[in-house]
Amino acid sequence: MAKTLYLTTPLYYVNAAPHIGHSYTEVAADCLARYHRLKGEPVFLLTGTDEHGQKIEQAATAAGKTPQAFVDGVVQHFKTLWTTLNIRYDDFIRTTEPRHVEAVQQILVKLREAGSLERSSYQGWYCTPDETFWTEAELGGTATTGKPLCPSCQRPLDPVREEGWHLPLRAHQDWLKQFIKTHPRFIRPESRYNELTSLLEQPLPESLCITRPRSRVKWGIPVPFDPEHVVYVWFDALLNYITVPGYRGETPPSEAFCRLWPADVHFIGKDILRHHALYWPIMLHALGFSDELMPTMIFAHGWWKIGEQKMSKSLGNIVNPTVVINEVLKGQPYAADVYRYFLLREIPFGQDGNFSEDAIFTRLSADLANDLGNLVNRTLSMMERYGAGKIPAAGPVGCAVEDEPLRQAAVDLAGRVSAAMDRMEFSVALEAIMDVVSGANRYIETAAPWKLAKQPDLAPRLQTVLHALAEVIRIVAITLDPFMPSVADAIWQQMGHGTTPRRFADAAQWTGVKSGQAIGPHPVLFPRVEKTTST
């Protein structure tokens, strides 16, 4: 039985509502999943929420709620946003669910029985916001209070001494260095790969404390063999990638588990690279996973910034996607797709980018309204005016010499999109689609159907031009589907294709439209609106 393509997002931490960074990861993962489904491939997209830890306790207390009631409320914000953004996931895992809790406890027992866990004391520095311990060698600057600063979030650290269960790290370092060296695509993009290899040139901490004392952190999965401790939130959350496919500590993993695992792509933000590219493979190695059962790729994308500052909940400078969709893009019938387009088109996936409302409106106006929307609306209006509201048959000659560049660009588009998607270059794929759209608009100006319509003897040529445009729009709608699913469907219906399925392979074929097919109503896809500042 063929392996299913397994894609994951991180489990989003629910101490506050979702922001643009969460939606960026989710939209990218959904786009890749939709692309492979469009090709007819089996896909499983996993997403969910990380619901344990000290920060959740603190946020719940501040809200006057129990931790469970608090996370139940925040999780609904995430699910509502994913519905708004047309995210089509196959499973949504919550780390408070019994299926996850029980699996984590079984895995802990396996690690302890294998001798991979050791109870010992730790003395060092702790970042409560990041829920992370840091060694002296890893410390950065010093705060005005005299305390060292967290290398990740730059906030003061607290001295901590406590008992806990530890997983060895340094004992696995040589293996991980060799694995990374022989699997250069394990970490993408290349800048993140280089970051990890540089990190591994220095000695890792001896171990990772994978528990927290219940006296300090009460909200967590109980350690089954030590009631004084709960599981460290990051150790708990990372295991979701194998608990959902069904892993419960068995050696070797079951055949059913391996129909999904290993993950083909873990989508993450670069701020959690250490957890996924260092702790996670070591955890799997400690569980006895072979090199062949390691994740195929971890893709760590960049940050969205406002100016030069990283956007994050902890810094309080977030952009709320719901506000952007419902208020900034108010009046856009496909506002969620406009937002999706902006995220995937504005910056190369993997690099940092600056968010601004001006940038969104520039993309909306130039790419979507003036190019894509204009092409569809003009073409359908001409079919209504010159073809009785139907897609005309091509003239007896078919494509003329002057039509060939457009035809070739259109049939080549699927290949260009495939090449870009295989490299996770979403912006390049969209650029290729918009190149064809722009070419079709130029073709309209050159062919001038309104002039052809005034000369009855040129009726066959007019039919050929409109038929060619119908083919181009069909191909554009198919290739655009993973990026803007609602817009692609709207174009499909406006062209009169009804329930005919969109299949990626059909985008490489020129003869896909039915002559004489009635077009549907065609309201403007991207109405022009005045920019309003709401974020």
C-alpha cells in the first residue's frame, strides 16, 4: 500500500488568540496539501493546539478561568480562523485529549524501561515565557537587573534548581551530526541547515529536562511513574507527530503507523528550529527510530515583521488575521483568499517579510483586480456580448501563429508550478501563474476582439480568440486552486464548468473547454475599495 503524504504544522500554543504568524504556517501547509490532492495523491494534513504548561496556567489565572476552560475558549478561535481561511486539515489534535495524554505516558514508560531517562537535579537559568532552560555557555547579554537574558526572547532569566527526569542530548550528538551531513534536505531552507550545523559544532548540553515539578507547574500531563512531576510542554507537544499516526512505544513501529510516518514535511517557524531539528530527532533516536524513520524535511519559514521588529504575542505587536479579513479587506467577497494570496506571494517562503496594509492593497489592486479579475471579467463579458453567453468553438484554423506564445505559456504553466512547489517556492509558483494572466491580458489588447466583432468575415477569428482565452482561464483556475481555493471555484463556476472536477494533470492540456458551454453569472471577483486602517 502506497505511503500517504504526511504534512504537519506545529501545535500552536493557546495562551492567546492566533496571529498572522500562525496563519502563515497554516496556509502554507494547506496550500501544499491541496496541491498534492489536486494531483490525485493521498495526503494527510495534521494540525492542532499545544495546551499545557506554565504560561497557560498564568493566562488562565489572569482570565479568572480554569486552565481547561481557558484553552477550550482559545482553541475555538483557532478553529474558527482555519474555517475562515478554508484550511482543509485531516486531523486536529489537542494535547489535552485522552488519546494524546495516554500515548505520551506510554512513550515515557518505554523510555524509562529502555534506560533512556535519568532522574537528576538541575541548576541553571530558566525562561518562564519560553519555558526553556539555558546553560551558562548559551547565555547572551545581561539585563539592567543583573540577570542574564534569554538567548531567544531577550527577557531576564531566573535562577532555578530542581529535580527532574532528563533525556540525554550529548550522547546523541555525533549521530545527529552525521545524520544532518548525509541528509542535506532534512532542514530547509539552506540558511536554517547552516544554522543547525553550526550549533552542532559546539557541545550540546548533557541532557534535556523533560519534566517539571508539580509544585511549580501543575497544568501538564502527569508522569506515570513519578506523581511529583508533569511532562515538559515541548516534549509533550512534539510527540503529537507520532501519536496521531498511532505510535504507542512499540518496536518496531506498526505497519499501519508506517503508512503515514515518517512525516514528509514538518512546517514550522524558524523560532522553534532548535526544538524540531535538535530535540525532536534525538527523541526519536532514543525511541529506537532508524535513520529511515526520521522526518524527511523540516521547513522553517521566516518571520513577519512590522518595521524591523519580529511580530509575536509576547512582544504585543501582533496582527490579527480576523481583523485583516473582516475589516481591512471589508467589501472583498473573497477576502480570505486575498489574504492567503498576500501571505504566499509577498515574500519567498523561508525569508522574513514586512507586513503592512499598503502591501496587501498593492497586491489586491495590481495582481488581483487589475490582472486576474480583469482577465476573467473582460473575457466573460465578451463571450456574453459576442457569443450569446457561451464558450465559442475555435475557428477552423484553430490556434493561429499569433496565438501560439499564449498557448505554449499556458500549457507550460503546470510544469512551472510543479517545479516551484517541489522546492516549496510558493511565491515563484504564483509569479508563474500571474505571468500567464498578464500575457492573456496583453493578448486581448493585441487581438482586439471588439474590432474583430465589427467585421463579419472575421467571425471565425473572433471565436478562436475567445476560445483561447477560455482555455487559459481554465488552466489558471486549476493551478490557482491550492493558493486561492474559493477564487478558483468562483472562476470555475463563472466559466460554466459546474461540477467538472479540477485536476492538475488537465492544466497541461489545451483542449479542455467544451464549445457551446453556457457561462454563468460573473460578478466582479475583486471590487475596488478604499483602503482603511484597522490593524
